[in-house]
Amino acid sequence: MGLTERELCSAGGAARQDLEAHSPPRWFALTVRPQHEKTTARTLRSQGLEDFLPLYRCRRRWSDRIKELELPLFAGYVFCRFDPESRLSVLTTPGVTSIVSFGGRPAPAADCEILALQKSVASGYPLAPWPFLRSGQRVRIDRGPLAGLEAILVRTKDFWRVILSVELLQRSVAVEIDRDVISPLMVPRTQARIECAA
């Protein structure tokens, strides 16, 4: 059984290293060549790596027609689960330009953020890229496929949306949702962002 993000973050020093040594590989964000996200994800999968490329549907208008496209939610990025000590095989994958890193070390994405994205994609609710937000009203989704998730609520025109963020990429995704399936959370404004729940 894997450890929760909160358990991993609360462990100190040597205990944290011991926990990390027994944890499954983490998710990392890979930067990829422009418009090569789908090809890169397929190549990673063919190498036996677990990839995640969240997509959304949108309509594009040309002079003579309207076409529905399936585009990456995070243009230029593909998520991949791997052991950072074995990152050479990932970096040599065609289309991969780098691993999102801080201080020269690959920076893992929070497992709870990836899980929230996976649930949102699988829910069938309309998705769309959204500017990254750090503040706003925090809500918990009480019912439906996204039950249990915590997010930021925004209203655009006549629609309610919850904003799911990936801190590592400084990007967010908006998911349309019915107002009656959410309830407000009482969180200080300075902490108003998606956080991992145990």
C-alpha cells in the first residue's frame, strides 16, 4: 500500500528517505516538443512506462468548417511515473526535452493533484485549461464522480466550475460542475489552493 502525500511530507529527515525508498515511483512532468504530446505519450507507453496525458475537447473554426479537436490540457507537458534514478531512458525518449526540475533535481508532482486530474478526465465532465489560481473560494465536491475532491470554485457566465491546479507546472484546469453537489470549506485565504487530503 502506498503512502499518502501528507504522510510522506510529514516524515522527517532519515525517516522520509526510508519512506521514499519503499514508495512506488512518483509522477513527474516532462516538457515535450510543441504539438508532440500524444506521440511522446505513446512512445513512453511502448517503453513500458506509465504515462498520463490529460486531454480536453474543443471546437476550432476554420473559414470553411468547424472541427472538434482533442487537445492536451497542459500544452507542452506529459506526465510520467518513473524512478528519478533511472531518468536517462525517459530523457532519451523522442519528443522529451526535459523533466521539470528544481535545483537540478526532478521535482515530483503531488500524487493527489494527478489523482484529481485523472478522476476529472474519467468523469466525462467538460474540461478546459484555466489560468493558474492561488486564491478563491474553496469547496468540497460532495456527490458524483468527483466526490471527495477539494477545489476552488469560480463562476463564469451561467456556469459553475471548480479549478484543479498542478502546483509544479503552475497550471490549472476548469471542470464544469453543478452547484448543488458542492459545499464550502472554511480555509484561511492564504491557504486557498488545492491541497492533498489524507
